[in-house]
Amino acid sequence: MKRALVHGTRICEIVSPGQEFEVAPALSWVDVADDTTDKDTYENGGVVHPVQPTALEVWEQQMEFSDGAIPRWAEDIYDALSATSKGNVNSVTADKIAAKKALRGQQP
């Protein structure tokens, strides 16, 4: 067992029993499991572990982020260009499009 310093639902600090110190009235010490971290929260008398995103959710976030630089419609236009015209596209842009296509191929 560990002791956690809690403010509202936030776990501010975790210590071993006996290492607690005096705190302001808005803070309190509570018993928590050894695997508790400061990324967890303390709600309704218990520790709540954050929900880990699924592989698909992570991939979707990455795709959404990549759409900010090169939207899907721009990829479609690029794909419709002839090989000669593609050679005139800035290499940074072409690399971003290639990276998006590679990421799309990794969909879980």
C-alpha cells in the first residue's frame, strides 16, 4: 500500500506510509494501491486509471493530424497528376503524401 496526496480528484504525490507530511485542509492523504501513479485520479473513494486509447484510436488521431498538413483532397489531386507533373511537386509535399499513404496502410 502507498499513500497519495489528493486535491479534488487529482493525485498530486505518492509516498510510502510514514512519509506523509502536514497539508492544507483542501488536501488529504488516502491509501492507494502500489501501482497507482500521478496520471490516475481519485474519484468516489477509489483510484481511477486513465483509459488507454486503442490502436485504432491512436491511428485515427495520427491520420487526423496528418490531414492538417495535406488534406485528403490534395492527395487525390496529386494521385491524378502525370508522372511528369508529380516531378514538379515540392519534395517536402511529396514526402508528406507518401508518409500519409504509408500510415493509411498501417490501419489496425
